[in-house]
Amino acid sequence: MQFAPLAEQLRPKSFPEFIGQSHLVGENGIITKLIASQNLPSLIFWGPPGSGKTTLAHLIAQKLDAEFIALSAVTAKLEEVRRVVAEAAERQKLYSRKTILFIDEIHRFNKAQQDAFLPHVEKGTIILIGATTENPSFEVIGPLLSRCRVLVLNELSTSELDEIINRTLVAIKRTATDEAREFLRDAANGDARKLITTLEVAQSVSKKKLLKLPDIEQAFQKKHLLYDTGGEEHYNTISAFIKSMRASQPDAALYYLARMVAAGEDPLFIARRMVVFASEDVGMAQPTALVVANEVFRACETIGYPECAINLAHGVVYLATAKKDRRAYDGLRAAQQDVSEYGNLPVPLHIRNAPTKLMKELGYNEGYEKYTDKDLLPTRLKGKKYFLHSSATKEPFK
């Protein structure tokens, strides 16, 4: 006889049992109001793993007395989706009953697969609820996104995780020390499912009534970092990494570097961003930064993990503690803006190339001086300053 996993057994059966996301399911929450209106649009749930996306979809269907069909984008085929939609149309026609089609990890569907939902969402044949851990702006096609309401689910708080721990311990008839609870909360990383599964494993490997830290550590084995090299957390972490170096905070920069290394990020991706940073942010304040960053990149190419993490750390500390000067970068962006606005403005005649007699007769290169104080910009931009000589450098970390 097979039993459902504990996380499935403990899935809330009603909204009062649901823990977290009060901004969505509280008295004034958007989901509460949409259910009350009986006019639920298609939705995209965006939130971290174990934050309650699947459970919320279940509870909404139950509250609306709608047929609930759950598919995973990892395994579902387009034919299966078409079959569900056809059945939903028949159900609506014969019984006037709505169908909620829940697609877990909807970001894993490609563009063509996502396109298939458009007419059915538009007609209201199905109410689509897609769940994703990735930023929908990047992972869900625009036409589908415009037909859905995006709702953001937050990572569960410490008090909410404590509540889930208490509920789970009661279910498995165990207690736990404060030390074990603290480790479990930290290791779960806001993921309720991971927390419950860890306690389920701890129950199996330890026959003791009181679960202690070693029991939880053994059950958990290893903390799993939330990081997808093509997803939202990837961009969050690299953004924090760059901004920490920009703020001349080597400790923060090293922390975010360590997170990327632990998650298996491509060292060349990190090194490339450092090369860009060396010119964009350090720039003229310390021109040798570009040399150092390039050497770090070459070292990563040559050595690879795990040792090249040391090269990365060396470069990160150098860049973070260097003075900062963005004048070259800002000047480029300002010049690009004028190119975009004014197009190809005529180059002044006296600095044009004159390889032919006709060009010389037309005044090309006439009056050119090798070393001159004359403004060489096009007439429309005379006097324009892109590289500002007053430097706004930041002192290095001390």
C-alpha cells in the first residue's frame, strides 16, 4: 500500500489552514476579493519554492467549485493540454462548470506551447493558473502575460515556518530542540515543502521522541541554494555582486561571489562581468583594474573550478577596494544618446580624410592641425562635453 508524502498529507484543506501570503488571502487580499466576486481571471503565481503556489490553486478551485486539473510543464505534452481544454469546453457547455487548469513551472513551456493557451484564456474556456519561480517578465510570453494577473508570493517568514514546524511535529508525533528548529528554519530557506520533507526523513531515521540538531542535519544532508543560472535568482545575485563592488564593500561582494560559486555559476560569466566593471565603474581612477580583471578571466579559462574561485576572489577584492570613476562610461552613454537623437551629423571638413583630388578641392582635410585646441565635434554639437574633467571618484575601502 502506498502513502502520499507527508507534505501532500499536510496540504491545507481550507483557507483558514493556509499559512502565509496574508497580502493575498487575508481579509483585504486580492485573492479573497476575486473569489468573492466569482469573476476570477487567469493568474500567474510568482514565488519561491514551497511558498504555497500549488496549494493556493487547489483552494481557489475548491472555493469556486471548479474542476481542478493540474499539469507540470516538465512532463506535459501539448496534446494533453488540448485534451484538457476540449474537456473543459464540454464541461462548460453541458454543466456551466468552470475549469481551472494549473500549470506548475509554466516557465518551462516554450513560446509555441504558451501560445496554445491564448485563445482559450481569451474565451474563458479555462481559467489558467500558472506557477513559476522565475520572473514572468522574462519567462512568460507577452500576449499571455497581458491576459493574466501576476500575483507575487513571498518567502515564508520565520514565524510562519515555526507554525509549519509545530504542525508537522504534531503530525509525526515528535518534538524538537530549539537548536534543531533554528537549523531547520535556516536550512529550509523559506521552503515549506523542504521543511516538512526533512522532518519526515528525520522521523524515519530517528526513533527518538525528541529530535535534536544531529537528527535534522542527517535528514537534511545539505543546504540547497535557490539559484537557477537562467532565472530570477541568478540575476538577483549577480546584481547584488556588482552593486557590492560598486559600493566598495568587499565583504558583501565576496559573499555573493561565494553564493555563485557554491551554486555552480560559470566562472567565466562572473569574470566577464568583472572585466566590464573594471572599465564601467573603476575606469580612469585606476586603469590597471582592466588588466587585473582580464588576467582573472584568463586564469579562470586556464584553471577552472575549484581553484579559479581564488582568482575570482583576488579580483573581486581588488575591484571593490579600488577608487571608482564612471566618467568614461557616462561619457559614452551621453555620446550614444546624441548619435541616436541626431543620427550621422556631418564630420567637420578639416578632419575628413582626403584620398582623392576632388575631395581636396572640396576642402576635405584643409587646415587640419595634428595638435589643436579646435573643437572637432560636428557643428550641431560644438561645445558639448561628454568626458567631464571634474572627477567624482570614491575612495577605496580601508
